[in-house]
Amino acid sequence: MTFGFFSADVYRGVDKPVSTIGVWNVMICQKSLDTELVYKLVKALFEHNDALRKIHPSAAYTTPENAVKYSPIPLHPGTIKYLKEKGIKVPAKLIP
């Protein structure tokens, strides 16, 4: 979790910055979801991140490195498969 603020021009009727909290982008699924399906979803998410950045610039923080650095929960085996394929070390605390 992070702390930040919305600037005054984000919402109509808000004329000064507003303090808020934020969380990293997290995609959650049941552990029973097919490993190959999750692998393909994660691969598409990370390898086509440019499309997400066009929608919102903060998607630039949605990276494999940040997935292992900031994940608050264990990762799905399909995600782990993708990360290992990319040479990213997965901490033991994120392996179910």
C-alpha cells in the first residue's frame, strides 16, 4: 500500500488535493485456474503493457519485477512459470 493524493482537478467539485491510499495492480484468480491459461494471461499483460499505458500511464509500473517485489499474496503457478521463463527470481514467500 502507498500513500498519495488526488490533485484538485481530478474530480468535479473537488477544489483542493485529497489524501488517499493506493495499491499495486493485482490480478487475482483461484488457484484451481488452469496453469497454462494463467501463464498466457500474465504473458499478454506484461508483453503488451504498452496498450495499458495508453489507457493509464501508471500501468508503466505493472512489470514482472514489481510483481515479485510488491505482491501481497502468493503467485499462481502460471505466473511463476512466466516469471521464471523471463529469468526473474520468485521469492519463496510468493510460491504457494
